[in-house]
Amino acid sequence: MTIHLHTGGPFLTNGYVLELDDGQCLVIDAPADITDFLKTKKLKPTHLLLTHQHFDHVQEASLLAKEGAKIMAWSEYAPEVIMEKRIREMGVPIHIEPYRVDHVLEATSSLQLGALDFQILHVPGHSPESIAFHLTSQSLLFAGDTLFHSGIGRTDLLGGNHNQLLDSIREKLYALPGETFVLPGHGPKTTIGFEKSNNPFCPE
């Protein structure tokens, strides 16, 4: 398996493409232009896993669905979480085409897609429906906007809660092995061990 990083949109949002051996792929989050990125790689998406439904992470969810991807998220499609209207009022000219969540993951703790086994960690605080996908066999954590390199997700958006986010990180993410690589929704990768020792916003 090969993992590709695509960063797109005005907020430099990371999307991750897990390329399988048969020309198919799984996609984690859907920032702008990720559909074209897949086409350049000649990859066919089978599933889209959403860490949360803020606008910059679902910008091309509907396009990936049209390419055959089944959308999986903690909760149903939620326009109030996407915040399209609020972002447009801020002067960012975005449009999010509505999509359908094919598989709601609420109360689900694990997910098997082919040979890949994910542990699903519900980590509210940045958003009430934020989740992280822990690919245990590869020691990889797709953390969304929960934990960054030397940073944490913002908590001043709808449903955000600073103390809840810190609890989510300490109780769910910091419980993982220190060598676990963290692939965040923005910025460079890091490790659980580094963040436990060095994160200024969420010390262990």
C-alpha cells in the first residue's frame, strides 16, 4: 500500500489517498482538487472516510461519490456543521454540493475495508462529530483537525469545546503507542510521542 498526500483549498487542507494494489484507493477527507489528483494517479476511489464535515474537508465529497466512493462519517450529512454559508459571508467563495453519507459510523469502534483494519476514535472538541482513524497495522493515525504538529484544532467553531478537545487528545490519542505517526488535517506529520512531550497546547 502507498499513501499519497494531497493538500488543497484556501486553508491548505490535507487529504490522504491509500493506494491499493488493484488501482483502487481509499480516501480520507476530500479537500479541493483531490478528484483531479486521483485522475492523475489513475486511481479509482472505493470509499471516502471523513474525519469531520467542516467545509474544507468535504469540498469534493460529492465528486468522489460520483466516481464511486461510498462516504463514511460519524454522523449524517450535516449542512450546519459544514458552515458553507458562514464561510461565504467571510468572503471565501466556496460551494459544497450536497452529498449522502452512505455509512454512519456513530458508536462504531472498528472498521474493516478489504485488508485494512481501522480503529475508530471519537474525539470531539474541534467538532462534535470529529473522529480519528487509527490504521493499527501501519501505526498510522489520520487525526483530522484534532491534533497537529505542535498544535491542536481550533475550538471556536460551532460545537467546539476546548476542554473536551484536550480530554479527547489525552484520553484517546495519547493512549496510542508513542511511535504512531500522526497524519493531520493541516500541516506536516508528527508522532504521538513527540506531541506528548512537546505540544505546547496539550501537554501530557
